Amino acid sequence: MAISRPALITLTALAPVSWGTTYAVTTEFLPPDRPLFTALVRALPAGLLLLALARVLPRGAWWWKAAVLGALNIGAFFPLLFLSAYRLPGGLAAVVGSAGPLFVAGLSALLLGQRPSARTLVTGAVAAFGVSLVVLRAAGALDTLGLLAAVASTASMSTGTVLTQRWGRPEGVGPLALTGWQLTAGGLLIAPLAFLVEGAPPALDGRAAGGYLYLAVANTAVAYWLWFRGIGHLTATQVTFLGPLSPLTAAVVGWAALGQALTSVQLVGMGLAFGATVAGQFVTRQPRTIGFSGGNARREPSDVRDGALRR
């Protein structure tokens, strides 16, 4: 079904909006100090569900490509994300993700041959500054391990985003199957680590079970399908500029549901970050690799691709 570019951007943006609720759900609903178990329950059931729906398995080189993408986007990203969520205030844990566009700009230059424009770098810096104004209100000592985990999670997800665009999808394989491959691979990577480090699963009450169900279905299966679907049509930079919506959502949820106040400075920061997110959708688009099949690719100018998308 044909979809307009604004509609595609809006649907893709629902993924980071959903991820912005992760911090509140983790701290308010889930058992404490179980980042690996939480990552496992979020990834593996969602991956198996999508595999059952898509009923397509990788072939040839896509076995190792799916494993690499699953490790970057899920297997490493989830445990690091939840480790930072447990050790840092929600907003501070999310703010490092606002540097994602700058990570992606550098990686796109290395892996995709797309030199970042000055506008991209300035817009990325404004997004990071705006998010910083929102979240740097948090009091308390800085947790070094939590901060390092947040930085590493952003680097991992940024690398996975760029490689996802570099490799594309096998011919005839949709984003549902690609998402299922990655979630399953990442979940299988997390599973032995979770049981070795954290032991047996914790006892779950109804509140925790509901939190895990939300994370597995809406926050992961649906959100990642929308995210990888967006990567298939937008540039890596455009997609990553939607990332600041996650910490902005975390701040709004903290204000609306957790009673956390928002100052005028934080509101200005939210305006800057949101403006940078919108501006990031209009950065100069480079030709990108599409139509992957058996390792071969062709390149299509963005204006041709955009016209086909609108049709």
C-alpha cells in the first residue's frame, strides 16, 4: 500500500515515542536490578512472535548478517539500555541517545560514503543541547557505570541502524521478518548471559507481568517493526533524528505520570530538541543502497525513490 513520506515519518516516530516510556515502566513496574532478564523477556518472545507471523528464515549470508544486526540492535543494546535505566534517572539515561544523529553521521561517512553536511551536524548538536536542557535537572551523584552503559547503548544502536541500511533486506523479505530475525538473534544472545549473571527468573506479580507484556509487544515487536520499516525508506540520518523523541517522551511521562516538575528551561530545551527532530527530516538526502540481493546492490537517487514512495 502506498504511503506518503509525512505518514511514513510519523509512523516511524511512534517507535522512539514508545521507547521513551521504557524508563518509567522499568522503574515503576518491573522487579529491581534485573536488566538482563528484562532485556531477554522484551526481545525473545517478540522475536518468536514475529517469526511465527512472517514464517521466513534467513538464507545464505543473511544468517550471519541477522546475527550481527541482532547483536547490535538488540543483544548489546537492550542489556546496556536497561542497565543505564536502573542506574540513572530516566531522563539522564535517555539523554545520551540524543547524540545518536552525530554517531550515525560519522558512521554513515565511514560505512555508506555519505559525508555529513554542516546542517546535519548543527542540527544534531542542537538536538543534543535541547535534550540536555530537559534532563540535566536530575540531582544526585553521577553513576559512572550507568553513564558508560548509556553511551555504549547509543553507539551500538547507531551502528546497527547504519548497517541495516547498508545491507538492506534480501529480495522478497519484508521488515516483519527482518525484525523477527534480529529480535530472536538478540534474545538468544542475551539468554545465557542473563541466567549466568542473574540466576533464575524472579517471581512476577500481575503488575510486573503487565509491564513485561507491554515491553514485549507494543514497545518491542510493534515499535521495532515500525523502526526497521522506516529505515527501509528513509536515510539513516533521518531515522536517527527521530531518536530525541524518546527522551522527550520520557520527560513528558515523568511529568504526567510520576509528578516530576518541568521548568521553563526544560520547556525551552524540549522546543529546541523537537525543532531539531523536525529539521532533521529535511537534511540533504544522499543516494542510498537499495534492492539488496545476494550481496549485489544498485543505487537510486532520493528524488526518484521519494516519487515512487508517494505513488
